[in-house]
Amino acid sequence: MSVFQAFILGAVQGVTEFLPISSSAHLVLVPWLFGWKDPGLAFDVFIHLGTLLAVLGYFWRDWWVLLRAGLTSVIERKLGYERERLVFWLLVVGTIPAGLAGLVFHELAETAFRAPLLIAINLSVVGFLMYWIDGRYPSIRSTEEMEVKDAVWVGIAQAMAIVPGVSRSGATMTMARLLSFSREGAARFSFLLAVPITTAAVVFKLKDLVGLAQGGTLSWSYLAAGLVSSFVFGVVSIHILLQYLRTADFRVFAWYRLILGGGIIAWSLLAGR
């Protein structure tokens, strides 16, 4: 893999991680379409570090307040009445299903789950659900009204995103919309929920990445190019999506998923790939 390819894949990660169109699917499909060698899940996880830094940087004030509130609740051994404490523990609860899914299915995530036809099906199915749910359910709840059961359901949706094509942000936002949360609120909670599970994934794969870099399979220049690219494009993507959802819906993303999924199936059948 060249530095240019690493930069492009980082940019793809930065844009698609926060848009509900599946970053993992695009990181598999871009090399597949252009005939590049698939850098593998370890590289994919590393460039997730760039988008992790992007979401931490963009919401640094939120995280400062949440972490301080969470630490205080641990020290005092009680939840208290501060909303920030509840949100902190809702994020913890919402992370548990994805953590369990990662432990159980991480081997399949590196092999069978990365098949292009399976990705195409997942893109299409979630695209349909996104279109149907977003148009049918009202936007009457804010994140201030989120309860433990809501966090559990959104967490289960996040766990489904271990399969490329589902989309972590797409699944969590769609589930939040099913629970009647506003589009902007759904996106904001989805972004915050990304931090714990992404951090865990990066730490889990860090040893593999160091081994690949030291062994010459991936150079540090490739990793740096992907990291910087995913960070810059990630910050831009977060800002644009939050602004967009103030006045628009998820329809354009649903149509994109449906068209892309159908296109992959057609391309695969015609090209015999």
C-alpha cells in the first residue's frame, strides 16, 4: 500500500465514520473496487484513532464535563441529580453490548463479515430501515430525556455495526429515531457513544499494528498519513452533519446506501468478483 492510498483510506474513514453510510463498508469496498490490496482490519482500526481524536476534539467541552461528573459519582458512590452524571453512565451502559459483540465476533469481523456481497445487503437493508423509520417516527425527544432502556437499545444497535455495511452511526441514529429522538440529538449521542468502543478497539489492536509496522508490512509513514487524513476529514464531517440535521433528514443517506448496495451487487455479478 502506498502513502497516497493510506491517505485516501484515511479520508474515506474520516468522512464515512460520522455520516450514517458505514465507514467499515467503504474501507473494504474502496480497495476492492480499485484493485488495491486490502490493508486489513488492523489498519482500519488504526485510522479509527484519527476519527476518535476528531470526536474528542470537537466535543472536548462535553467530555470534560462528563468525565468530571462520572468521576465524582464514582468517588461519592451515588448517581446524584446532575444530568451529566446520568449521561456518563448512559454512555457506559450503551457501550456494553458492542464490547460483548467485539469479544465474541472479532474473528468473523476480520474474515467472513468483510465479503462485498454481504456488505451490499447490509447497506441496502439498513438504508431501507433508515428511510422508513426517519419518515415515520416523530422528533419529539431530546437527549436530556434519554433513559437507561434507551441507552440499552441504542447500544444493541451499535453492536450490530461489527458487520461492515450496517454502520455504527447509521444503526445508532436510526435506533434513536425509532425511539423518537430528534435527528440532531440522535447524532450527538451517537458521536459521544463512539468514543468508548473506538478507544477499546484501538487498544485491542495496538499490538497487531506495532507488529505490522516493525515487520515492514505497514510503514509508520502509511499509518501517519491515514491518521492525519482521518482526523481532518472527521472534524469536517462532524460539523457538516450536525449543521445539516438542523434543517434536513436522513433521506439522502438512505438513498445513497440503497444505490450503493444495488450498485455493488450489480458490479459483482457483472465482473464476477
